[in-house]
Amino acid sequence: MKDEPRSTNLFMKLDSVFIWKEPFGLVLIIAPWNYPLNLTLVLLVGALAAGSCVVLKPSEISQGTEKVLAEVLPQYLDQSCFAVVLGGPQ
């Protein structure tokens, strides 16, 4: 996500030219029921590192992991950049 400097032409010698990378925006992660913690956190870390906000939906089948993620993640991460949504299809 670091800025990439670019070369300038004669008219822009006094200016600085660079490529400024911006995050894509919002990422929805729907976690699977098999390996729910690993497959959730790997995607969560990647999305947050890229600067995107995340809506995380753990699988309702793995209820223990669903509760742990909803309780532990707000203690360690900024709540303005992610949300955990609980529940099933209903």
C-alpha cells in the first residue's frame, strides 16, 4: 500500500508524481463450517491489511467459533473497521 513514485516530464519537474493506492472499500467474509477459525482469520487479516472494512459472517453451524469471534475480536481490533454478524439463514 506504499506510494510508488513515478518519473516526471519537463513541465512537472517541480511537482511530485506518485501512484496512491486506495482500499477497495467493504469486504464481506462468509466463513465456512469446516476450519472456521483458520479460514475466517486468514481472510480477515488480508482484508484489514489492505485497508478495507470487513463484515464478517461466521457459519451458524459452528456455534462455538461464532461466539468466540463475536466476543474476542472487538477486544483486539478497532470496531470502526469491522462488524461481526451472527445468526442463520432466517
